[in-house]
Amino acid sequence: MSPPLIALVGSPNSGKTTLFNALTGLRGKVGNYPGVTVDRKEGFVSTPLGAVEVVDLPGLYSLEPLSEDERISSRVLRGEMPGEAPPDGIVVVADATSLERSLPFVAEVIGLGRPVLLALTMVDELKARGGSVDLFRLQKALGIPVIGVVGTRGLGMGDLKEKLFSPSSWGTPLPVADPSTAAWTESVLSQSSRIQPRPSRLTKKLDAFVLHPVLGIALFLGVMAAFFQTIFTWAVPAMDILAGLLDLAADGVLRTLPQAWYADLLANGVIRGVGAVVAFLPQLALLFGILFLMEASGYMARAAFVIDRVMGAAGLEGRSFLSLLSSHACAVPGILSARAIPSRNIRLATILASPLATCSARLPVYTLLISAFIPPEKILGPFTLQGFTLMGLYLLGGVSAVLVAALLRRGPLKGSSLPFYLELPPYRAPSLWSGVVQVWGRIALFLRRAGTVILAGSVILWCLLHFPGDAPEGLDGAARNRHIIENSLAADMGRALEPLTAPLGFDWRINVGLIGAFGARELMISTLGQVYALEDGGEGSLRSRLGRALHGPDGAQSALDFPSALALLVFFAYALLCLSTLAVMRRETGGWGWPALSFFGLLALAWGLAALTRVVAS
């Protein structure tokens, strides 16, 4: 007998995801619904009576959907999703501090005729702000079980788990004649003896500044500056320690195993190849952690509200900002999140602009080049030139994305916009456990990528750098390795592209990295890591090896000079070097037309701006 299937549904910012994480812990999994690419988050919950399968549906405000995400949620709740079993019960998650806004949706779900349970979140905040609700009377007024929960503290979770296993015992909801009438909502609230909570004084005071049309934008820029400086500065010590441990492991392999090809493959191809990317794990953890804090505290929604004015000038909307911001982690979920945009033309413009947002895969390349070529001079207080350079690259990607979208909206994708509706939650202290769950999920995805795509790419790259492997007699050590890689198949492939990349100052080493970057941008780091490990013996971190190649007398030739390094930064900022992104764009746009235009158009733009950058920097 299969476990009961419970659908978890609610509006954005209702605490639904926090409740799902509290129920499933780290056991939640993300997949796709049959035939579509909308995320399907599911997990199993242990209850006193047995296991229960819980599905966290995309957020929605009504069963009359506007966006693709909402449409999928509505179809699942109605039992109309092909290949998807209808839920045995539905748990509606509602914020207790704004219950009146959720009741019409609760009534719609009750009208489906399935067992329904109402989980009221933020009941502790309701009490702290002087409000109250009689859960027993509310349950009687609605005819469904009502449980107050605080997912971040585990309150009410035991009662909720007891109910989940047997939705058939939830009772029969009371019929609702017309849930859209404010007479009905007020009647339910009065029967439940609800006392309206006081407005959050903290939220009111902060919003006077955060939502200001001028000060709000200034604050946003300040937050972004601190964001990037933190990512660049705080992570460096941990990165150096991790890189040192990986180098020690590689050296240990070379000392322990016989001098054979398999020892070099394991040390330089696997440990140093993959390790050159894994060493940036602390930076990515900080990136995801800070993004979580901004979202969980309530600031992210306000940033979208403030930037909506800027988005509007470009023919976009606040939901486009959220998609572009999601693309800073990875363009794939950023593109998928554009389904929440009701307008087809705005959704297409957002999808085509998303690859310009600086994804986390670009971060290791940016960090490496900035560390090697930009001095760590202090500019303003704790802010350094390196931090401002990183922020400038992120701003370059963001501004370029908005400009590209604006051109599309004034050209082939012009048309009217729909109103932008976004509920602003009160400011709240983020849950440490929820943060750990979300950051770990991102890190686990990165590690899986490092263990599959990047590992495979690093091994293939090692083979290309060592084939055919001939070297004159009398050469040994770094000189022999240098001769082998400079006469390898990889070098031949890279040199074949040099007529195209010579104006940018890229040699064959960089070209090989660019070829690998189509599978994973991080392979640029793996390329440089393996090349310099072979050329100078692999002592020290990749950043230090790059510095020795630039300034040292050891004879290793640098792949870049300063103008070329700046050109590479600009090229990486614009080129769409990601097969996964192209594949998702094809699925979301319904063909290869728009992805092909985006790929070749951005490639030409990247080449032109990189060449211009090198000329100016020279």
C-alpha cells in the first residue's frame, strides 16, 4: 500500500517552504512534473502511523492561474495533471498575521471536494503583535482541521504529523456559497474571535527608508557592494586552506604511487583538475547564504518592488527582477522561474536576458583573474579595488541584461504589460535551519556537478593535454611536461582558434578552456589548473602559480597579460558558454530560434566588447 499523498499549497511568503523543510528535513527532492519542466518538490514525512508523501506545489493566490507555475499547481489540485496522481489531502498554508487575504483561496480549495487542512504559520508573530485567533472556533467555522505551526521552532509539528497520515478523517468542509464576497470572510473571522494584529512598527519604520524611490535604490546599491565585498574577502582564507589541502593530496598521490600515467591522471587530472573548482566552494556557500538571508528576512521582495520602477522603464516588471536575481545562482532556475510572469512577451524577454546575469559558475573565473591581476588596494573603508571590480562585473551583467531586454521589448517582443502584484511580508529573523537546508541543497548540487560534469571534463582535458605524449630524450620535470602539453592534441585544438581569439590576446591555453566551458564554465579553472600544474610542478595555489608565470623567472609562459585578462573577464560576462542554459531556453521558448539568436548574438557581442577592452587597456 502506497503512502498517502499530501499536497502542500499556499501563497508566496506564507511560510510554505519553511514548513516543507521542517517536515522533510534534508530528505526533500526536486524533480519535474511529467511533460513539463516545472519543479516538483517532494519528500517523505515520518508520522506515528507511518510514512506520508508530501508535495510542495509552486505558490499561487487563486485556482484561476495567471502563470505557468500557478497553472501546474491548479491542475495538480484538481487532479487534472497527466501522469500525476490526485492528492489524497490538501494542506493549505496561510500566514496567521494576514489570514483575511488567504481565506478566499481556502474557500476555493474547499470547493474542490477533497480533504483539506489549514496550517496557520506565524502564530507566534501574531501573538507578539497583539493579535489572536481561536483555532477551535475557526475550525468550526470552516469545517476543516486548523493547526497553528511555527516551522522554524517545531511548534505544532507533532499535531500536524498525526493528522497527515489519515486525510479521510479530516471531516467534511462546510459548503461556501460565494467565497469571493467580503461578507463571507468577515463572517469566518468574527466566528473565530480573531483580533487583528498591530502593524509591525519595525516594518513600518524600515519601509519608509527601504521603499523610498531614491533612498531605496541607494540602499540597494550599498547592499550589493557589501554583498560582493563579503563574498570576495571573507571566503579567501577558507579557499586557501581548501586549495592547500587538495594540493597536499595531489602531492601525496605523486609521492606514494609509482611514476606512471595513472598517478599523474589521478593527481593532476582529477585532484588538481576538479580541486581547482572545488576550492571555490566557500565563496559559493557565502553567495547562497547571503541570498537566503536577503530572501528570508523580507528584503528580497522589497528589492523587487524598488527595482520594479527600473524594470518598468525597460518594459519589464518586478517578477523579471526576481528571475534575473535567481540567475545569479544559475541561469537554468532563473529561466524556469520566469514562468511566474503572466505576459508571454515579458517572459521571453526575461528568458533571453537571463544568461547575462552573472551566474555562480562565472564566480571562480572572476575571482581567479581578479586575484591575479587586480591589486587588493583599499578604496573606501573596508571596500577594496578587488571587491569593487567583482561588483562592477555583476553590475555589468545586470545592466546589460536589462538593456538587452529593453531592446527586445521595443522590437520583436513589444506589447503591453500586466499589473505587478507582490505581497510584502513583515521583516523576520531568518531560520538558521532553513538556511542550512537551502544552502546545503545548492552546495550538494554543485558537488554533484563537480563529481560528474567537471570530473569527466577534467579527465578528458588531461587526456587531450597528454596525447600523443612524445618528448625528446634528456628532458625531464617541468621542461618535459611543458613540451608534452605544448605539442598535445589540446594545444592543436587551441591553436586552431587563435586566428579568431588573437585580437583578444587569448592563446591556446585559454582557447582550450573556452571549449571546455561550453560543458561547464568552471572547466576554464580546471584548464589553467592542469596546465600550470604541469608547467611549474604544481606548487602552491592556482592563483600563486598564475602569479609566478606572470612575474617569475621559472620560464613558464603566461596565458594572459593584464589587457588580455580584462578582455577575458568581459568575454565571460557576455558569452553564453553553457549548453544546459541553451537546452532549457529551447524547452521554454518552444524551439531553437530564440536560443540560436541568443547564442550567436551574445558571442559576437562578447568578442567585440572584449577586443575593445583589450585595446583600451593596452
